[in-house]
Amino acid sequence: MIDFQYDGVMPDGKACQGSIRAPNEETARLRLIGQGVTPVRIAGGAGVLSPDEPENRGARLKRSEVLLFSREMAHLKQANMPLDKALAMLKETADTDRLKVFISKVEEGVRGGKSLYQSLLPFERDLGRQYLVLIRAGETSGSLHVVLKELTVQLEADDKLRNYVISSMTYPVILLVVAVLSVLLLLAFVVPQFREIFDSMGDKLPYSTRLVVDLSDLVRSHWMAMLLGMAVVLFLGSRWAATADGRLRLDRLLLELPLFGKVLRNLQFAVYFRTFGILLQRGVPMVDALRIAIDTLTNTALRKDIEPLVGLVKAGKRLSTGFVSPYLGKSSTPQLIRVAEETGQLDITLLGLADRYEDEGRRTMGRVLAAMEPLIIIVLGALVAFIIIAILGGVLSINDTI
């Protein structure tokens, strides 16, 4: 963590200065805004580790634990239960030690006079900036239970979307693995059984049979070298993908893939617009909402296209003029945002766009899976059939020769 020195302005217009501890300058700025201070200057200091910080807390919270905490807190706050008592009750019912430690630290902060937002700050790595900003907005507006309920709905929607993608891809991946293993088993164990018979034929074997026999010899004789080569390629590829240029090129390639690229774009935009809309709905300033929403984009190519929106809005221009990303295609998104700016319903429009992009992503995913499964089966069947026909062709050629 780093101690940042800052000069700022209080809500009543008075100047203030001090220090704040955060992992980076952007987080420090957002924490000051959350505390009601408008930062004018932020300067970094020396890095210092605190015993309460994530680096020293051990394992991170699971998404299911964050969802459970948010859901139960929403129910308890809706029943007008005091914050400290709600945390104490949650601590008693927590089903994992990790969750108990988390709630204990938050309860300790609340009982020490801190707000829930301030008590959750050390867990920013687990919860995310969006979560903390919304908690701050809920406490400031006196609608914490509403914000917690919204966070629960969003976390459930994110988990539902993630589980849908994982479950949808499980069967095709298993099918692909089985296809590759089947071909390798045929080449490694079935074809060699006919090797002695085929050797007696020499060059009289059909070309397809010789090709299958050569592939079998290659797999049996150099399988270790092939595995090593694949491992080296994967290692070098992962190192290249970890670089900024490599990650950007790879993400662009993913977005350009037929059908799959469209699925990725739609799901990314769905998460982005939903986060942006919820932040605006809870009164977060647009520039800060834009910065936080950008963090939800895991594709660097999309981030690069969307990031200029922050500077555009800071310069006083309309948000709709900045939505010119080629990845939006021929959609009506810029026009809808322009109309929403004119009517003052930007948050509602953004949430509607999120639902539209998610629905479109699901439909496209269904089409991808509908095409992928039979394609894998056809390719697998063709490969197996080619190997079997090649073996039979070799056997029949021996009979013809005899």
C-alpha cells in the first residue's frame, strides 16, 4: 500500500489536506470522493503494508461468500436492524472460517465508529471498486438496504451468466477432448497391429494407408517430443499473451472470430452497461461511473475503445458522441444514449441496453453451440472413418496382390 498526500475541497467549500493509504492513485482518488472530499492534488509517498490489507489476509473471498454476505445484509437492513447487530448475527451464521474472519474485521471497524464503506475498504480486492462505491452511495442517501439488494441482484445475474457460459461450453469441450483422444488411441494402438502385414507390401500400399501408418509411427516414436513442443508453445504463448501488446493482439483476434467474437462482445457490453447504469442510478458522478465501469471490461481491445469516453465527458462533450467503437457494429446504441441524455433517463436506458446485449449474447451462444457440437462430431467421424478406410484399403490391397 502507498501513503498519498492530497489537497482537496470539503463539501462545504473549505480546503483540506492530509494523507490516505491506497494501492494506487486512482483508488486513493475514489476513496477521497467516497469520503466527501473532492481531490485537487494527489502525490504518492512510500509503500507501506498494513496488517489489515489484502496482502496479509490470506485467501481471498469467494464470489459465493460475497453474494451470501450481500443477500443476508440486505434482508437484515430491510428489517431495520442496526448495522453492528446485523454483522454480529451474520458472523454467527457464517459457514466458512474465511467469511467469519471477513465479517469480524468489518464488525470491528463498525464498532470502532467507522461507516460500513470505510470498514469494507481493506477488502477492495475481494469486493471490487463498484461494490464499495455503491455502498458509499447507499449510506450517504440513507438507502443502504436498497443498494445491498441491487448488489445482490447484480451478483446473482453475473453468477448466472458465468455459470451459463461454463455449462454451455462444458459439453463441446468434453466432446473435443474425446475426439482428439480417440484419434490418438487409434494411431497409437490400433494401426500398429497391422504394421507387420503392411510392411510386406512395401510401396504397393495405397497412399492413404501409407499416410496413416506414417502418422502412427510419428505418434509412437516422438510422442514425448510432441508433448514437449506443445508445452513450449503454450508457455511461450502465455508469456507473449501476458505482455501488453500480446494481450491486445490476442483480444482483438478473439473479437474478430466468427460468432464467438460476437458472443464475447455482447457479454462484455452487457456487464459494462449494467455497471454504468447502476452507478448512475445511485448518484455516482458520471466520470467516476465511467472509470469504474471500464474496469469490468476484461477485453483490452474493448477497453482501449471505451477509455476515451472519460476524457470526452470531462471536456464537457456528450457521452453519445464517444460511442463510435467499431465493435458496436451497426447497432442503435449511440442513438439510444443520445435520446436518453436529452430525456434525462440515461441510467434506465443503460440498464435496458445491458439486458438487450445479454439476451443477444445468449441467443448467439445458442447458435454457436448448435453449430459446434455437430461440427465436432462430423470432424471426429470423418477422421475415424479415414483411418478405418485406410486400414481396410491396405488389407484389401494385400488380398488383391495374393
